[in-house]
Amino acid sequence: MRNTGLKEIVQLKSIRDMALELDITERTVKYRISRIFDKTGTKNQRELIRIISE
């Protein structure tokens, strides 16, 4: 099993698509994404991408 990472978020995949690709539940994807947002001070995928590209 892979970790939910920036690759999936940057590709703007849906929660469902990430869960299916990573073979984990949608709830787990949401939790992992929320942790990434908390650590980066972002609120959504687009905001995270903007910060990464700066």
C-alpha cells in the first residue's frame, strides 16, 4: 500500500479516484489529505498546488 501523497493531490484527482487507485477507503484519503493541508496551512488542492509551485 502506498501513502496518499502530493502526486495524487497535484493531479487533482477526486477522493474516490485516489481511494480506488491506492486501495484504501475514502475516509482514509480524506484524513491523509487533511493532515497534508494542516501541515502546509492550505485548505484545498488548488491552494496546495499554488504553494508548491512558488
